[in-house]
Amino acid sequence: MAKGKHVRVKVILECIGCVRKSLNKGSRGVSRYITQKNRHNTPSQLKLQKFCPYCYQYTIHGEIKK
């Protein structure tokens, strides 16, 4: 068996639009998705376009640290 860090890791994607709105205290919440990424193929932070139920539109969701 291989020792060390696993190649596929779970990451949390958070809506960028909701995070900016939360500074104004007008937001109802923050949209988050859980997915996996391959650490060797994607060493940089992951950004995907997903549907945000709080913004009612497709927005960019960026990876956050746990």
C-alpha cells in the first residue's frame, strides 16, 4: 500500500456572491457544495459555476479551506 497523502481530496465550494453580500447583512445564507478533486491534476484552487439558491442564479463557487 502507498503511504502518504491521498490523491483525491474532498473540497468545499462556496458561492462568491453570497460571501460578498454577507458583509451587508442582507443575505439569507451562503451556498456551499462538497465535491472531490485530484490533487495532482488540479493543484490550484478549484472554481466552478454552480446554481446558488440564495442568489437565484448561476454564480462562481470557489474552493475554501476547511
